[in-house]
Amino acid sequence: MSKIRSSKRVRMKRVLGAGLVLAFLLIAVACSPSGESTTENTPIPVADPAIYVDGVLLPIRDAVLAFPVGGHVADILVEAGEAVREGDALAILDEGDPIEADIAAVEASRVDVQVALDDLYDAAEMARTAAWQRMLDSRLAVSAAQEALDDFNVDRYEDNLEDSDSRLADAEAELETAEDDLRDYDDLDPDNPTYRRYEDAVEDAREELHEAERERAEIEVEYDQLRLNLARAEAEYERATDDYEALAAGPDPDEVQRLEARLGALDASLASLQAHLEDLTLRAPFSGMVVRIELTKGHLVMVGEPVIWMADFSSWTVETEDLTEHEVVNIQEGTDVTMVPDALPELVLGGVLHSIESIPTPHLGDVTYTATIHLTEVPEELRWGMSVVIAFEK
């Protein structure tokens, strides 16, 4: 234990112990039956119930700030002694212009990719809608073709076909007869009237046969066309249904994955650039006061170099590292504490023991524990770093 620390404790004992001695003297006088002094025969038990340690006065919060990146100082936005709020900008480095240009380029690329992705979905939706319309139209066409086929008079068709077959057979027979008759006159001159008459008869019979064939074809084609119309409508409906089902799931998943992966990469790059840009601005981690600034505009600042000191003076704590293993077992968190600053010996401060660290710290050859005390009052005379003698009641 150092001589300096011991002298502080002695002074604290004298200040607080004097009151205890006086209290015992008054008790002894009051207890005497005759009111006479009993100091000659009755010993006064003077005991010191307190544990004395040294401490230091600290603000409730303090921080030494540094930039996470290096660069030249572009602007200093605060002055020493100025109050700031959490998140306020304190100083800025000037390397932001190229980063802002990179951010603008990445944002422009992101817009292009997003537009391409949106167009992909829009095109897929338009194609799906068109396929749906085609499916509906082809379904109506199937219904119309089926209705036309159902309305067709098959009995009349078969009767007409039978009549056509009879006419065709008659025409074939007439042609065969006319050709046989013409062969009987093959020895005549072609310009002979008789030959020409039989030759004209063959032509008439042949024309009649062709007419019968055309009539039969027209009868067959009408029915076949109705069946063909239904088959074609059904085939178109099936194709339209397949196309609609293929497009119902949306755009090409491979293309969507490619564009979304590109967007993800751009977002990651943008976040990295924005974080780096934010690193160029030093901000207040809490509301308090700027107590010291080690910055000059235009000068180079290294990564992690301390540049601004901050403190929160809204309340104060006292921290001691002097509690030994024998002393710490006699106190507990939440108990009241009395303190006297070395620089203000007539000022007695009140406080509450807030916490005791569980891990010991070797200190001046002893095993000691760090304790933190919250002050219940904050006189204006107090200053950061003042030495304080602390008295813990056992």
C-alpha cells in the first residue's frame, strides 16, 4: 500500500472518526446517573466501522474517438466545450468525392438491371395474357365447330350421298355406252357427221360424269370440312392451353436468377461504398460534450488515431481499484457510500455502490477489485479526474 494512499485514508478517518468519538462521549455523559463525568473510570470504545479506499471521479460516460479509415481532414464541425447529441457529425475526411462517384455509377447500373427485371416480368405477363386470350378464343372456336357439326343433317347427307353415287354410276354407265358406240364408227372419217355425233355424245357423257363427281365431292367436302374445323379448333385449343400453362409460372427462372444475382451484387457493392463513405464522417456515439479536439483541417489522419475526446457530464461516477480481497467481502452492491474529494476536504459526497467486478486486478502487490459508485449529488466544483477518499460502511 503506497504512502500517498495511506495518508488519504488517514485524513478520511480523521474527518469521519472525529464525529464518532464525539458521539460516544455524549452517550457516556448521558448515561451517568449523577450527571458527573465518568471518563476517569469508564473506557470509551472507539471503533472505526468503515473501509477506506482511494478513487477517482469520472463522468458517467466518456470516449476517445478515431476514424476507422485514414485520410485528410476536410472539415471540423464542432469545437471543444460544445454540447452535441448522439449521431451528430463531428468531423469529415475529404476522400468522399470518388466514393460518391462510384456510388452514383453503381446506382445507375442498379436502375438498369431493375428495369430489365421489371421488363422481363412485364413481357411474361403480356405473353401470359395473350396466351390466355388465345386459349379462350380457341375454346370458343371448338364450341362453334362442335355446334356446326352437331347441326349438320347426317341423314340428309347420307341420302344426298346415295343419290350422288347413283348419279355417278349412271354417268359412268352412260360414258361407257357412248364410248362403245363411238368405237363402232372408228373407221369413219373424224369429220363424218355420224362420227361427230357419237363423239359429241361421248363428250356429253364425260361432262355429265365430271358433274356427278363434282356434286359428290361437294357433298363429302361439306361434312369433312365441319369435322376438320372441329379437329383444327381442338388442336389450337390444346396448343393455347399448353402455352398458357407454360407462361403461368412467370418469366424464365434462369433469367430471373441471373438478374436478381446481379442486383444482389450491386446492392452489396452499394452497401460497402456507403459504409465506407459513412466511415469518412466521425459521429458522436452519445449525447454529451466535446472536451478535446486533436484535428487540423487539411492534415492527414491515420486509421485509429485518437482525434476527439467526449464525455457525458449529466451524472458522475467514482471508480476505485483499491478494494482488497479482505475488504470486498464486507461490502455489497446497493449500499450507501461516503466520499471526500482531496481538493475539497470540507465537501462530503453521498453515493451508492453500483457494481463490483468479479475478476480481480493485481494492484501494488495486492489482489484488488474494481468498484463503481454512482453519486447521488453533483456539486459544480467537481472536475473530471479528481481524487476521492471513499468510506464503505461494513
